Amino acid sequence: MSNQNPVFIPGPTNIPDRLRLAMQVQTQDHRAPDFVETFSPVLEDTKKVFGTKEGKIITFPASGTGGWEASVTNTLSPGDSVLVARYGMFSHRWIDLCQRHGLDVRIIECPWGSGAPADKFAEALAADKEHKIRAVLVTHNETATGVRSDIGAVRGAMDASDHPAMLFVDCVSSLASMPFEFDGWGVDIAVSGSQKGFMLATGMAILCVSPKALAAMETAQLPRTFFDFRDMMNANASGGFPYTPPLQLIYGMRESLKMLFEEGLNNVYARHFRLAEGVRKATAAWGLELVAQSPELYSDTVSAIYVPDGFDSNALTDHAFNAYGVSFGIGLGEMNGKAFRIGHLGSLTDVMVLSGLATIEMAMADLDYPIKLGSGVAAAQEYFRTSSATPMQSAA
Amino acid sequence: MSNQNPVFIPGPTNIPDRLRLAMQVQTQDHRAPDFVETFSPVLEDTKKVFGTKEGKIITFPASGTGGWEASVTNTLSPGDSVLVARYGMFSHRWIDLCQRHGLDVRIIECPWGSGAPADKFAEALAADKEHKIRAVLVTHNETATGVRSDIGAVRGAMDASDHPAMLFVDCVSSLASMPFEFDGWGVDIAVSGSQKGFMLATGMAILCVSPKALAAMETAQLPRTFFDFRDMMNANASGGFPYTPPLQLIYGMRESLKMLFEEGLNNVYARHFRLAEGVRKATAAWGLELVAQSPELYSDTVSAIYVPDGFDSNALTDHAFNAYGVSFGIGLGEMNGKAFRIGHLGSLTDVMVLSGLATIEMAMADLDYPIKLGSGVAAAQEYFRTSSATPMQSAA
Amino acid sequence: MSNQNPVFIPGPTNIPDRLRLAMQVQTQDHRAPDFVETFSPVLEDTKKVFGTKEGKIITFPASGTGGWEASVTNTLSPGDSVLVARYGMFSHRWIDLCQRHGLDVRIIECPWGSGAPADKFAEALAADKEHKIRAVLVTHNETATGVRSDIGAVRGAMDASDHPAMLFVDCVSSLASMPFEFDGWGVDIAVSGSQKGFMLATGMAILCVSPKALAAMETAQLPRTFFDFRDMMNANASGGFPYTPPLQLIYGMRESLKMLFEEGLNNVYARHFRLAEGVRKATAAWGLELVAQSPELYSDTVSAIYVPDGFDSNALTDHAFNAYGVSFGIGLGEMNGKAFRIGHLGSLTDVMVLSGLATIEMAMADLDYPIKLGSGVAAAQEYFRTSSATPMQSAA
Amino acid sequence: MSNQNPVFIPGPTNIPDRLRLAMQVQTQDHRAPDFVETFSPVLEDTKKVFGTKEGKIITFPASGTGGWEASVTNTLSPGDSVLVARYGMFSHRWIDLCQRHGLDVRIIECPWGSGAPADKFAEALAADKEHKIRAVLVTHNETATGVRSDIGAVRGAMDASDHPAMLFVDCVSSLASMPFEFDGWGVDIAVSGSQKGFMLATGMAILCVSPKALAAMETAQLPRTFFDFRDMMNANASGGFPYTPPLQLIYGMRESLKMLFEEGLNNVYARHFRLAEGVRKATAAWGLELVAQSPELYSDTVSAIYVPDGFDSNALTDHAFNAYGVSFGIGLGEMNGKAFRIGHLGSLTDVMVLSGLATIEMAMADLDYPIKLGSGVAAAQEYFRTSSATPMQSAA
């Protein structure tokens, strides 16, 4: 029924027992008081994870893609301009979604492995004297390349050009794993999901929306019903839902928030940094390179690692799965065949990470990679055992 | 954590243990072979429940409302005409959705408690000489009034007028509980969900789409990405998903189909008829009236029951919940305050139904309804014990 | 995998979701600090349910029968005399166990349906001038007949004759459902189990032992190792176990105690009385008789009900199971064929009880019992709806 | 609620999801046909794991210690002689149990780390001209030292001296993980439990009993009731239990047997050998010594490893738990402080084993052991990746 080994894909993540049990709740009447008393505090507590007091939490029974769609259909009209940089698969897909919805998408092409180019955003915004650009769209953590972008710098560029565009951020694979400052960075819509840092099953898009973005709803002409912010907010105001709510995920979310707060958000972020750093030490020990171009871009939730010239990353991830029953992330888009990915987010311990490193080493050895068995593991062990004076806290 | 009493809302339904366990699956890599081998047969087997060989099954991680939205955005363009009859809350909401998406909605107003008016559809279609009407939208089972419409008769009306419009059917609260003939009735899109007859958690819209509707995709201009049939079909073709799939629901769906086929679809339908008939016997014994206007309209999944003049149905359902911990369906829309509903679909036995009848009797007595304690129960008992020569089969 | 209908056997009882989840804990090292921190408070809190400050809680991974065996092997020697009254299957079995262990068992035969005869105990003890009788053994709640005995009266008889015998009480099917006063009644060993009032899976014998009984350990010559109090107490003293502990049941016990304390023990007892009284009202409405001879003997956890002359209770319980999928208790021992039993203990609501009553009515009608459908249900409904000013509290 | 890391204690073992779900079954009536139909095939299938056609399977809701007790109380009388060798904690405890039950225990003292001394058994049996020795007791897998004894050789010794004693074997920590030949080795009673190779929760003692041992029941004078073979066999004959059965464990056992047979018993044994061999390669790479004195004694389910002189094995296992959240077996009895143990039985993959090796390496490094980080891991990786042409089969 299930593999016993953890998965090392960058989401959905390993679900801890505590959350599997929390999601096992039997059907309840979502129009009854119990649901109201459960749901409203969940919305309130989720704000803390986004780092907001001003923002409004809006959830949909959908995946992150649905969250992207909600962000544009609720705030924009056909023909509106948006500014986006493309530097990976997920920024690419968001661009595609905007184009299909009839938006004028101004694309800044960047090499994969780089992050959001604040300077080029600044140029483009400065050039947009008529303020046609209604929104700047940024992928905080580009899951395909293991790159984290500096959202604060993008906000700085927008402020410098005194441009009124809204700032939309995809934080699907970063929220609840790396620091996020919705208010501090002046984000207008942030889009996340249940199946990454929240360690739950897939099925809930989780958005945070600023008052400015809410105001944009009034004039937005793109059609929407399922993803309509107004219907959801009206229903939520009295603790309800405009249609059948994903009860199990909402109960799961309540417990997930408890787990995150029990560990402490800063400890959660520190743990992700520590696990990621262990993977990076191993990568260096193997003599391999990260796709992320420089340390300030390193993601703490996923590492994309180039295979040596002449090797095929797909053969590696296939072999790891078939020979050892362990799933790693494949190379997506431009990285297909060139890089594999180690997801290290969610409910994970250093012991689990070491098992992933040991596995990929075996797989590499089997395929005659020029690496030494145990070398990456040893580098990560040395880092793990010396990097923390206090006991490793597991998330569960 | 959960009430021990069953719910008698018309969905989401009581989840049997077997499905709760099936949905408890740990995270797996949805790009790995296991998922492919699980998902494709699920799609194939679902066809049997819709009664189709020609249709294509398409699922989305969303609620039934999302399924409605997918049906129109994938096949229609702004300004297209659709024909709909309004005779309850759910037909009303589909109308609203169409209007928000810029369609020309031709509405036939019908009294709540009636069903789809095949004759009036025939008239409207005959009058539409230019074939502007692109689709006829029908709610098979109007959950608000407990009315089942005759889809075959609607198809007959369409055929009689030789009109090329597509036929879209909402079977959210009827599929897998009452007979459905996608091919036989010439349906073009049928929309259902995971949380009713399939006895699962909320979170998956399940559609069946005819070749004719698929062809309409090519010219449809309404924007869509999350709900795009093409993306989903392309990904499904190789066993994948265009974004993160709702893994737990897909494993749940696999087990749900097994349960339905083990019981036998005809036995499932017979069981629902039998449970519904027991509720109707009780209603008669209480001297109360169904909202459904005549026997051929009676739904086998939900009964909406008028409270006597001078009583408030909301007070009744509130009291049943507060005093006895049992949830019944409230009166929706026009029926608010006038009728309560007993959901009797999904994983349910006659024993469970009797507990619901006994409970609502106590609640009615507490509120001084002119009913006799035990009278409805006795009528249902008499029916249950004499209506079946063979042992009652539970769904679990 | 499981029936959806509740069981109405007098244990094991319906396990509430909350406890099923609590028992689903993954393997942990029972020699690690977590286990110690879990187990010791469980032992301490269990005292409250027994009503003791002086007693010691000792558990074994076994059934209640194992608990009986532990009570005698730890305190008695071959040839020791014990005094017991036989008035049902469970008092009978305890007698049998004592005989097999070479004890001199002085049996007072009583009619089934009566309780512990304090007056006859008094006589026997008074006659035992040499104090050969080492222990008086009493079944608090005789599950076979639905009779609760007055333990305080037995203690009174012992005190009146100033006899130093110990008092051993089987409270397997009463503890955590009906009041129990270990200290107040001067009990020396009370034996219970996990699968009745504690609402857990079968597998843990739970004993409470007085200082006097602990002292008797020192001279007891009956052999024992698995059930040795000393080994268990020594290991427990440091939070451990002398062999592998039943981890899942211990975690379940922790949650069970939380549930009992959240509801409040007095409320738990009141709920059991109320449910039992509803069943008794129904029995009277059917014109049937309880096996328990008089009201002060009525058990609040199980009712044994005589079938009319000429009927076979086994046919009734078989039919209820086969035709309706509901389990009732069969007639045991002398009551075989003559009485059926309705268990009404553990995690149960009045709504659930009504479903049991409705079911047995159908089964009786099917077998041509002279009863009126709905009559027992109506009597219980009337009692349930008027007996409590406050909302029914479910145990879960 | 639970650690995410696997445990490496030699039982209870990591419970695979499939079995956790199987054990989550709701209460059912154990007197109903469903239980009968479940339980009888479980008894029958268990024979295959013991390697018997002649033996009778008898289970008790107890731990392995209870199984030991059942083996002697059902077949022996006070004063009977038994022959045992003491070479570890578990042989020691069985001896203690026999002494407490008034048996004449003839003990052959052996160094810890050695196995059952067939030659010395032969001597003792040959010297017992009067055939006073009623049974020879052997621990197949001494969990405290990681030593597997040669049961066939013991049988050979018994046969050589033509001695009629029965042969009792403790296979608690070997059954379903290492080959066992009940019939082939002429075993009379074999004692195991649910929580090791069967991968279930603790709580069921599982015995296999030969016709010869069953015949001994007739004359055995040791008292027993809870553990009485006759009561259990009589009840089992009609699919029942003499008291409340551990329903959840029986359903778990059914699924466990399915899993074992799906993998294939020989594959299960091969997997355990392979995992054990990986641990032994690591041990050698660290320069450490096994407690087991020679390769033919190596256990495939647990390795006991001496720490270097001057180190304390308790400090090591404590540190591994406190710093990394991983449980290893402590040194028991004579090995306390001198050796730690790595359990490698049950539901385990090579990936999981590598995580255990990586963890203990970190712990050793933290405590200044003279070992090189990654060295043991590399040795095991090299072995794992080259030792199997086919994909690693996980048990789940």
C-alpha cells in the first residue's frame, strides 16, 4: 500500500502520522456550529505563517494552480498587463495561465538557475509611464531549479519606481518552510497549497490577499465563480463555505498549524536550512554543482543538482526508484535529463535526509558516476552533528 | 473529534471505514509507475457508474461547483446561449455561474418541487430556429427539493425538435445512488463529485464528457486553465496529472468503485430506493408532505419534507442537532424555514435510517409537532422488514 | 471490513474514532523516556475511575480472565478457601478458575437473576470461626443476567462478622460505566479490562490492588510469572514493563481517561443510567421481562431480557444479525435460548440505542413475537426526550 | 505523536501502514460468523510460517512471556525436570519462569555470545538414564546477544541419545524472519509473538504445539486457566475463543500473513539476511566486534555489537535517542554497558538500515569513538548495491 521509505520529491511531502490522523475525520455537517468554530481560527492562525496582519486568508479546494488562477481572475480584466520573469517551470506555467486568460504578459527571460531580477523589474516598471502593468508576478521558490528569489528586493524595485502595480507571489513550495513576510514585503496576493510546508494531502489552495488586491476585485472583469473571492469571503464571514468544504483538509490544517507553532516557525525555518545545508555539503563532497547560480539563491526546500556531463538525470531518478524504492524529483523543462532534485521540505529529520543521500549515492555508483560511496553522507553527517548544540527537533 | 451518530445531510455522506482507510495512504510520487497503474483503471471503471462507453472521464481536485464551471468554460464562448429550468437551489446556482461567465441564459422558471419540464424545453428548442442555444442544462437530482428529473424525457424533447444543443446534466447527488444512463440518455457532460454516492471526502469533481462536447472544446473561448479539459486529458493519457493530483482521493475512488461493484450497481440503486421508501412511509405516517410534487419525481437520495404551517423548519433542524447531535439538511432557498431534508444516500443501512427517523420524531415532539412518537419509525420498520426477502446488504 | 451499525453486545464496545486513532500509534521504544512519561500518569489517573487513593493499579496484556487469574495466584496458596456466590456465567467461570488452581471454593448457589447475597455471605463468614476463608469473590455486574450487585452490602456483611477475608470484585463490565468505590467499599482486588467502559480494543487486564492484598503476595504460593504483581510493580516503578508492553493500548488508555474526565465520571454514569432506563422502558412496552429480579439489581450496562414462552432467544439474535446486520448478546449458560441481551455500555448515544431497539423490534416481528412495531422505540423516545434538560452528551 | 524515524530495537518492530490499517478494525461480535470465517484460516496459514503440518497453532492475548508460561503449565507438573542452557537474557528469563513454577531446572551455563550447546545437551540427556528430563528448552534467537542457535543440532543430540524429552523452542525474535522448521527439527512447542516478524502490535502470543506435547496436557499438573490449551482448542474448534479475543490483532495477523506470502517466505528470509549482512559489513568497517562468537551463530534479526574498551554502550544508545531521535537496543544483562544492539527485523528496507547506520555513526563520533564517519555506511552501501540483481523488495 505504501512505500516505507520517505519521498524526496519537492512536494507533496511526507505526511506525519499526526496529520494523517487529523485528516481522518468522519463526515460532519459543515453547516453546524462545530465547523464554524473550527474553520475561523484556522483562517486567523494561517495569517501568522504568511507574516501578515493586514492580509485576508482565502482557501479553495484546489491545487496551487487553482490558486494562481484565482489570483488573476479576481483582480484583473482581459487585456490587462502583467510583468513576469521566466526562470523555471513554475514561472513558465504561471505565464501560460495568464496568456490563456487573455492578459498582456510582459516576460523577462532569465537563465534557469537565476532568480527574480529586481533590476530588470525596476527598468520595466520605470518604462511603464502609463502604469499599464497591473501586477508583477514572482515565483518565490522556483521548485524546478531550487532557487529562492528575494521578494523584498522586488518590492524595493517597485517602490523605487513608484509604480502602483500589485505584487503577486507564488510561495507554494516555500511557505511554512522558509521565512515569508507578506506585510513586510508588501505582497498583494500570495499563493500556497496544503501539500508542501503544511505537510498535508493535496487539495487546498491557500491564498493571502491584501486590501489593495481586494479592492481590485471590484473592477476585475475576468469571469470566475468557483474561485470567486467574494463568494468565499461572504460565506467565510459566517464560518461557512459557498459550496461543500474540504472538511478533512481543514481539520488537517488546524493540526498542521498547531505542529508548526509548537515547533516554532523560526525553528521550522532553521530546521529546513539545516537539512538543506546538509544536502549542499553532500553535493559538494560528490563534486557536483547546484543549478542555483549562487548561495544567496539557494532554496532550503529543494536542491536541483546537475549530473556530470554525459550522464542522464532521468536514468538516475528512475534507477533510484526501481532499485531502491526511493523517489527523487526529476529534472523539469530545461533541466530534463540534466539535473535531479532532492526535496527536503515538510516533515523531515536529518536521519531521513541521510537515508536519501545514501540512496542516491548507491544509485550513482550503480550508474558509474565518479563519486565515492559514503562521501556525501559523511559530509552531511559531519555538518549535522556539529551544526546544532540542541537536539534535532522532528516536526512530528 | 467526531459525532458517533450518522449524518442525514444529503452529502457529504457518512464515509465507511473501508474508504477512510483507503484514503489514508501516505504520500507517493505521482510521477512514479505506481500512480499510473492506479489512476488509469479508476478512470476506466468510473465509466460503468455513468453508464457510458463513449464518454471520457475527467476529474479535477475541486467540488461539484468546479465541475459545473469546467463544463461551460471548456465548451462555450461568451455570449453563447444556454437553456435552463430553475426549480431549486442547485439549478439556480448553475444559472448564476453561467451568467457570471457572460453566457446568455434562457431561464424557464418552474415551481420548486417540480422537475425538469421536458415540454417547455421542447417549446423553447423548437422556437430556437437559428440554433443559438448551445446547451441545455439540467439538474438530475435537485438536492434542495428532493426531486429527480427525467433526463430521458429531456433528451426526447431535444430529439423531437431535432435541435443540436448539447445536454449537460448535474448528477452530483444522484450518481452512484440512482440509475444514470449517460449513453442511453445522450448526455454530453455529466458532473458529479466524490462526496455523495462515492462515499468519499469532498475534493474531487468527476465529469463524463461525450465526443460531441470534446469537439466543442476546439472553439470554446471562455478562459480556463485549472479546469482545462485538454491539459487534463493530455496528462491523463500517460497516467499523469497537469498539476499535483489528489492522491488520497484517487486511492479512495479506486476502493469506492470496488465497493460499488461488489455490492452491484443495481443492488446499490435498489438499496437507495428501499431506504428512501422507508423515509417516505414515515413521512406519510407523520401526516407530513414531501416537497416533491408527485411520486415519479421522488428522489431516492434525499427527501425534502414540509413542516406543518406555523412551524419553522430551521428550529427543527437546529434542535435535532443541539439536543440529539444529529444533522439533517436545512431548508434551502425558497424552502428555508418551510422544509427540512433527510439525506439517505451513500453508505447507509436501514438500521441507520431508523435512528434518523427516531431522532427527528423526538425533535418534532419536543417542539410540539402534532405527530405521534414511534409512528414514522413503525411505518418504516414495517416496510423495511417486509420489502426484502434477502438480508439487507450494507455497503461496507 | 466492518459493519456500519453499532454492536449491542455487552462488550467489547463500539470504539469511538478518537480512541481508534489514539491506538494507531506507531512502534516506539518502550525503554525510552517518552513511554515512561506516558505510562505513569495513566496508572495514576486510572485510580480515579476505581475510586481509590490507597489502591495500586496493575495492568497486564491479557483479557479479564487473565485479571481473575492474577488476583488469585498473587494472593493465595493451594488449598486456601474462598467464598463465592454463583448467579451467572461470569461468577461461574471465576469459580471454575479457582477450582483449577487448587483452591477450596465454598459456593453459595443463587438463582440466576439475583445478585450477591450479602446475608448468606454473612452467615458463611460468621460460621468460619477459624478464618479459613481467605477471600470473598464477587461479580459486581453479572454480564450474563444484567444484574448489578451491592458491593457495599457485601463489605457490610464482612465487617459485621469481623472477618479478615479479602474482598475481590470482578468489575469488568461495570467499571467506567457505573459508580465504583474501591476505597469506600473496602475492596482488596478489583479486576477490569480495556474493552468495556474504557471503549478500547481487547487486550489489557486492569486491576486495582489494596495494600492488604499486596501484603498477601508475600506468602502466596500459587505459581505465576506472566501475571506476577511483583515483577510488574518493580518494572512500573521506573516507568517500565517486565516484558514488551501493549503500547497501543496504553496510548489508547491515556486518551480514554481524557475522554472520561472530559465528560465527567458522574455524567458518564448518568448517561449509562439514562440509556439503560430507555431500554427498560422499551422492554416494558413490549410486555417482556428482565432477567434481573428487581429494580435495585438492574444493570446500567447490559439488560438481559426473557423471550416469551415458546420462543428461542438464539433464533432472535441470529435473525437480527443475519437480516439486519446488528449484533445483540446471546443468552449465556442457563439463559441460553431463554433470554437475549442488549449491551448499552461504552461509547453510545440515545440515538444509537434507538436504532438497536428498532432493529430488535423488526426481528421480533419477523419471528411473530406478540409485540407492536415502534412500541418500544416510542417508550424509549418519550423517556429520552423528557429525561434530560440538557443536551445529550455523546462520549466522543 | 510519533517519531518519524524508524526504530532499530529488536522488536516491537516498525509497523507497516498496511498492518496499522488492518488493525484499525471496529468492534465486531466475536460470536458472529464473520469472526469464525476470519480466525480459522489465520490459524491454518500460520502453520506455514512455523513449517509444520502436524502442529497445532494456539494463540493467547498475551506477550511472549505468556507463551513461555503456557508451554510449561500445559505440559509439566511440579517437580518435573527440564534441561536448559543459559547464554543470554531470554534463556535466563525462561529458566527463572520454570523455577518459579516449581520445576527442577537443570542449567548448562554457557558464555554469552555462544549458542545452544548440542554436545552438552547430548551428555546431559545420555546421563539421564531414568528419563527424568521431560523437556529441553532452547532459545532459537537470543535477542540479547544476537545469536542464532542450531535447533536441528539439538534435535540431533536428543535423537542420538534416544531420549523421549520434548523440545520447546523460543522463536519470538526469529519466526517469520529466519527459517524455522517445526516438523523438520522435531519441535514440540514453539513460542512466538505478534510484534516481531509479524510486524504487528504487541499483544498476541503465538504457539505451535506438536501431538506429543498435546498428549502431555493430559497429565500435566501445573495449574492454568487463562493459558489452558484445552479451553482454547475447544473454543477454536468452532471458530470461537474461551474469552474475549484480541480482534484487532487477529485481523492484523490475517493481513500480516498475506504480506509474508506475497513477498514469499524465502524472500523474507533472504531480505533479513541481506539487511543483517549490511549491518555486519558496517560493523567490520568500524573495527568493532559482534557479541556472537562466530559466523554460524550470527542472527539475521539483531546484531549485538561490543563498544570499544573504555566506552559505555548505554551512553551511546542514550545519545542516539536524545540527539537524533533514533532508538537502538541497549545492552541487556551481562552486556549492559558493553554492547549495543541494532534490530534489523520486520518491515525494513536497506534504505532504512542505512539511516540507522548513519545515525549510530554520528552518535559514535559525538562520543569520540575511533570510527570514521561514513565508513560503515559505505561498506553497507557497497554490499547492498552489489548483493542483489533484483530490485529490493520492501515488505510493505
